[in-house]
Amino acid sequence: MGWFSSSNSSETPSATSRKDRQRCWDSRDAYFACLDAANVVKPGDEGTACADTKKTYEQNCAKSWIDYFNKRRVLAEQQQGVLTQAKTQAETARR
């Protein structure tokens, strides 16, 4: 018996299929495009602006994936700001 084995195989979660993952990614992309159009960085701060795409996103993706994608979106925006600032400082230092 392995560490992660279980006597009841019905408790084992099924692996997501390629089709399920693609559906999640497509709905995430649609939701994030709506957020971009509404000039919203942090998912959840858009109010009712992207309600339909958010609902689809939440239906098609696992909660853990949603948490990861949302955090990654905010982090990427923060990184972009830092990179822009560093580029400006580097250009100023060259002068």
C-alpha cells in the first residue's frame, strides 16, 4: 500500500481532460479580456461589468486554478510596473 492509496477508489478525483483544461483556459482568457476592457487589474473588483464571463470562468475552472490565475494576473501587473520603472531608471542613468 502506497502513501497516497486509498481503500475506497471512488474517492480518487478524476484527472482533468485536455478538453476540460482548454475550456478553462478559454473562459479565463475571455474573463481577463473583459477585465482588460474594463481597466480592472484585480479579478473581483469589476463589480457587475464582467458577470457573464466571470460565471463561465468559475464554472469551467477548479477553485484552485482560479485562485492561481487571479493571483498570477495581479503579480504580472505588479511586475510590469517594476520593469517599466527599471527601464526608465536605466534610460535616465545612460544620459
